[in-house]
Amino acid sequence: MSNDIAQDKTLKPRILYVHYGDNWLRGSEIVLLDLLKSAKENNYAPVLWCNSEVLAKKAADLGIEVIVDNFVCLGYWTLPRWNFRQFFRQLIKTKKLLTDYKISLVHCNNGAPCQWMVPVCKFTSTPILLHLHARYMFRDRLTLLFHGVDHIIGVSQSVTKLFKHNEFKNQKVEIIYNGIEPKRVLCSSPLDIRAKLSANKSDFVILYMGSLIARKSVHKLLYAVDSLKKTYNIKLAIVGSGSEKIKLTRLVNKLNISQEVTFLPATNNVAQIYSSNADCFISVPKEEVFGLTLAEASIAKLPIITSNIPGIDEIYTDKKNALLVTPNNAEELRTAIVSLIETPALRDRLAENAHNHIINTFSIKLQFSAFNLVYHTLLQRDIKNNAAQIISQHAKVIIKALISKCYKRLLLSFSWGK
């Protein structure tokens, strides 16, 4: 029996998932965990290589084999930027992992790992897929060697629209929208968030849950609460953590809305929050590529107010399943909130429409079905590379990057001269 199990394991294609990020669980990490779980359930043998202890623990809990390392990315935004010795060791370890684990396919869950995975995958003729959860500037696309992957997948059109014409003519670029796991959102014992906020039955309770960072524009929500507090009984729960927390706390005190606004710490048990007795969910970022928290809130049947920006406008339609407002437009945000407060029927309609839309369109099953098709296509391709082609390809990219950098410096010099 044990021999049969061992033989069965060898028949499963081994996929190495590589993730480079901060030590937290947010959008791209949550999506990755869902993919790992689906891969394991669909006759693959996933292995995770990452630099996050938090992500590693969650993956291990799913029964996934995990390797944790301190990654280095040359010339990138994170430190250390120029540790060539460690980077060379990374290349050697990459080759060892591909060999020891008999990896059939590499799935990079963001851009940075491509810098060390692409060269080794090319030399070993291992197919490599790039899964993009964010927009990357042209400079980063060059230095991270995006040109060397075999297939590029974006979580929305807003991710891939930045690509230059024919920039990726040697590989296919497509969109696979994130899938949402209802079990992560729905809870049989939800938090009584109204009690947490000391809200009366007549109070209108707004929920925001997510990162407290600049691009989320949470301060706009505070100004909206301030402008409405004299007319309506309103409460706001802000659940999350981030670099803007101190600034937001100071703004609450400055506007004198501490009775209306309550900060709650970030939690892994988000289902208790989503399934709580809040009246609506509001997030008005100035930049987003998908809006995972919005989709999760919709599964919990919370009516949504959000921004009409690329990424989000691929998920929601204004006045059909959400109210979409222009970023940084205080009057539009205020009007949208008033519409929900004064029209309960509108809240119910938006919430029901969004719930059905997300459940039917952005399911884990549909997402993995699309990835499974890509995996099969890559596994069946005969990918062969010789040393001359690899060196030539990378030389062209380096020259292109240098020309681009020199051109920008010249433009900057001329502008300063003027």
C-alpha cells in the first residue's frame, strides 16, 4: 500500500510556488493560499518557497511542504539591494530545489522572484509562470526579467494595460480574476460590531477593513463622517493596521469624531467582522488592482461604496451592485453614504446583486479551472533553451534598460536646465 502511495506521488506534477513579500497575510498571500489548497486537491504536488514566516505557517497548516529563506533582489526597492553573494547562493539553491524536488513547473506569485527563477528555469528548461497582483513599472519589468517567463497572468486588466505594445511578444498574457472563498467570509458566530462601537439601533454603522496605507485613502472616509455627524447618527469601524494608523488617529482627534470612529486591530478571523451587523462596507482607494476585501464584503451581503477606478470597475457596476464614486471627491462620497442611509431598499438591492455576482463570477473553482488549463498547456510544451540564446536574450534586456535609464536622465537634465 505504501509503495502505491509513493508511486502515486511521483505521478503528480510538482509545482514550485515562489513568493517574495512582507511578513503578513493580505491580498496576494490569501490568493496564493487558495491556489495551493486547490492545487493539492486537483492532483498536483505543490511546494512553497517564500520569505514570510506567517505565510509559511498558514501553508504548512494546509499540508503544503514549505521552504523559508531570506531572499535578496538585486537593484530592487527592498534592502539589501546589492548583495551579489547572497543572490548567487540563491541561484544555486534554485537549481538544487528544482532538481531535488523534481519540479515540473514554477509559479511566481509576484514579480521579484523572476529575477532569480528565470535564469535557472531557462537553463533547466523548466516552464515558468508569472502571476501579477500589482502594477510594475517598466524599469522593474526589465530588471526583474519578466521577458523570460513563459506565461504572464494578471489579476485584472489594470495590471496588464501598463505593458508596452509587443513588450511580451514571446509569451502569452492573459487575465485570471481572483477567486473568493466564502468560508473565509461567512461565520456562524459573528462579532456584534454595533456593541463594540456603542451604536444604538438607529445608528448607521459603516465598516472599513484593510490596510491603513496612503493609497487606501481612509482619511477621506473620516472627513465624510465629520460632514455627516450633525445630520445623521453615524458610526465607523476601521479594522486594520498600517503606516497611516498614527496619522488617522490624529485626524480623528482633530475633527473631534472619536465618538463616531473606532479603530479595531487587524485580525485573521475576518469572517467574524464581515458577517457582523454593520450596515455597509466602504473603501475608496485611489489605486487598486482587484479589491479583494470588497468582494469578500459582498459575499457577506454588505452593500458597497467604492472608487470607480481601473481594477475595481472590472468587478462592480455603478448603481447595479455597488455605488462607485470618484476618488478624492468628498461630495460624491457624502452623497453615496446619504443614499444608503435614507434608502434601505437600495442597500438590500445592491447587497443582493453583488452577492450573486461575486459568488457566480469570482469563485475559487473558476479561478483554479483557468490556472489548471495554463498549467497543462505549459507542462505539455517542449521548452528548450541553449546557452547562447539565454545570454543573448538577457544582454538585450540589459542594454534596453541602460538606454531607457540614460534617456530618462537626459530628459531630467534638460528639465532642470529649463
